[in-house]
Amino acid sequence: MLRYTGHPLLDVGVATITAFANKNDPARVTEEDLERTAAYIEREYSKNPMKSLLSVVFPNSGFTQPAFDKQPEKRNAYAQSVLLGWKTSLASADDRCVFFDIPAIARVHRQAIPLIGPEDGFNFFAEGESGLPVSGLALLAIHALPLGSLKCEGRLLLVHADNPGVTYRFAKTTLDANRRYLSLSAQANKYDGAKHPRTQIVDVLLRTEEQRFDYDLCSVTAYHITNYGTKPAVDMYHLPLQMMRFLALATEATYRDVWQRIVRRAWEGQAESPERDEFGLSKQRNVLYEDLFDLPRDARRFLRTYILRLPDMQKKKNDPRATYSLLTETDLVSWSLTTLFLKEVMNVEEYRIEAIRAMADRLADYIDAEHDQRLFRTLLYGGNRGQDYQELRQRLIRADYQVAPRSGPLFTLDEFLAVFENSDNQYTWMLARDLLLIRIIERLYERGAITQLSEVISAPPDTTENDQA
């Protein structure tokens, strides 16, 4: 009877009903379960604080009409029509539900289903007929939607995934939080909400899916919607398959320690762990979680910020990225996590990753043995212009020429080409330089030699001398 449809709004509602029934498969939901869900919705939606939230989702519906406050019989009749319409037998109905392909009981507009056309918008419905034909089951599912979503920055935040299990677990986690809140806030006039939607998406996903990455990984899309007034809108935040796989692996035992330490340092206000509200949601922003949505486009900036720990001085004071320090956070520079990032997020070939590692290891040994601070400074603070690439190559050639007669070359031509010269647009010589630096710093840190370069690391780029030798 009840099933997932592929439509995000309906599927979150279906998942919410399924979770409310304490089941994990919508096909197992019974009519008794539907009745209990409808009764709970009618009770909570007819009073505050839910009424304040519903004005964002179902404006001008029977639940939010101020006139119905003094006419409870009309509100009750409306509730019966949208919550128990699935009991109506319309086998001979001409219209079919656009979601479940069963007889429709009504044609509805945006006061019943968010983000569809208004009653007078005939051009925005099929065949020029006003309204969207829906069944009673679809109406119940769509009205369960707010309970399986978060109120965030005045909008509704919901998560839909290719795998229904992810949709279900996010909706269940949110439903449980909403029910706890409603049981404690019966007299509240306003429904409290969270902030920072991108932070909430990743934070709730990771906490919900911890130790639950036992299904086929899938992409996830979050919808941040408002159906209010004359400006209904939706912002979509997408985590593609490779990002979900990266997050799943980053939280496993191999990478968990360094990953969690990097995440903790990314909370706004420099808090080791965020302060949480009544829903268990973070009150602070996590800048790393937010930057995940800019990947893989901003992969180099992500690596420089969170792995190389280079501060972003353009950020505000309360932004933790402005306070990162390679000098004091060298222990967070991780080649293993970088390798995972390159493979899963950037799809870099294995041979190129190995070429970078091999070349970086030999350069680290050379810098340690020869105390070549100029080469290290060029790698760390070199510019991004073509002439800066020329300077870097000259430094590398000089270092190679210096040690080759004694112990062999630092790198071969094939290795240099594999590391620096590539036609892939996202893989530039600047990224290659950063990757070499990550491995060099980790190797020097492991042998306790990084302290010898502390003066170079602490020197601001604008005061670094322009070496010509």
C-alpha cells in the first residue's frame, strides 16, 4: 500500500510514517498505523508550536488559517479530508494520483503540497487543469513531511537519497527529535529552528550513519525549502557518491583518529565539540562540513586548509580557518588521509599517487640531510604564477644535481612528468606542489626533523626573501 516513489517530498513523508509505526519497510505499514499517524498529526498541527512551522510549509491550509481558531469544526473537517482521505473508496475516479497511480480524491494546490502552482496558475499544471491530482495516501504522506524534516533558518530541511535506507534513517532521527521537542514545548508559540543547513546535513548524516555504512553507498541530496508567501524557494545541497564514500571511509578505524581531530578543529568558536540545542543539533557551524559541498571543485583549497593547516587570513576572527597553524598542528598533516581524498574525491590514478609519495620521500630525506631551507620555503610559500613554477623546477634541478653524483637522482624524468605535468584540468602543478609538501612535512615530523624548519614555517609569505642563488 505505502511505498517509496522517487519524489523527495513524498519519500520523506513515507519514511516518516514508516518510522512513526516503528517499522523499517513502508510495505509493512498497516491501516492502523496510518490512523495513528493521522491522529498524531491532527493533534499537533492544530496548535502551536507546529502551527508556526506549518506556515512555512502549508500556507493558507486549514491548519494555519487564523479564522479556524474560532471554528474548530472546520479545522477538524479539513484535517479529516487531508489525513484520512485514503479511507475514501473512489475506484471509478477519472483522475489518478500522480505519485502512487491509484484513484485520486482531489486536485490540490500549494497550500497542500509545497512548491507547486497556486489555484489560479493553470499554465503550470498538466493539460491546463488547475490542481495536481493526488490520492488520500499521498496527502497523508506529504503532511507527515514536516515531522521528518528540520526547521533550519526559517525553512524546512529534508534529506533524500538514492538508497531509501538513508532517507529513512535521516527521517527517523529527525522524527524522534521533533517528537521529543513537541512533548516538551506544548505551550510554545514558535517552533525553534536550527542554523547552518550544510553543517546540519553532514552532522546528522554522520551521527545517524555511524557504524551503519553497511548498505550500498549512494548519493544524497538535501532540500532547503520554503513555501511561504509570494517567494517560495528551494536550495539544493548535493553530496555525490564519491563524497559519501569518502566520508564512510574517513570515519573507519584507519583514518578515524586524524579525521575526527581535523573535524573538531573546524567548529566555529574553536570549540572541541559544538553546543547542541533541544533537537541535538549543533548551534555552531562546522566549516569543514560546509566546504565538503564545494568538492571536488575546490579540492586544492580544501587540502591546503584542512591537511596543510595553512590559515586563511581573509576569514573573520570567529572562523577557525583564520587560526590554523602548520607550526602548531603538524600532527594533523596526514598523507594517508590525503591518499584517500585523492582516490575517492579526485579520482587520481594510483601510479601518480605513488610517484608523488616516492618523490616526496626522497625530497624529505634530502632537505633533512642537506638542510635545504630554500627548497622547503619555495615549496611552502611559492607563488602560483608561471615564473613561480619555473623557480620551483630550478630549485628541484639544483637539488637533484647536488646529490645525484653521490647517491643517485632524487627523481627520474618519468616521475617528474607523472607528478607535475598532466593535462587533467583539476590536477595542476600547484596541487602537485601541495601534495609533495604534505608528504614531506609528515615524513619530517615522524623523524622529529620538522622543528629545524620552524623558522621557515613561521615566516609570513610577504617577508620571505626572494632567493636568487
